Amino acid sequence: MAVTATILNIQRFSLHDGPGIRTTVFFKGCP
């Protein structure tokens, strides 16, 4: 079963969650 979503925004090198380098992907229409 596949999940289809539209990528709304991608933030690379996001430091909001603490130390380290992360990539945050926002999906449009997520529950």
C-alpha cells in the first residue's frame, strides 16, 4: 500500500530540533 503526498517544502540543515544537521520535509495534506 503506497502513500502519495505532495511535498510542500524542504528545509535542509534545519537546527530547530537540537544539535546536528537535519533535513525537514513538509508534506501537503498530512493528517
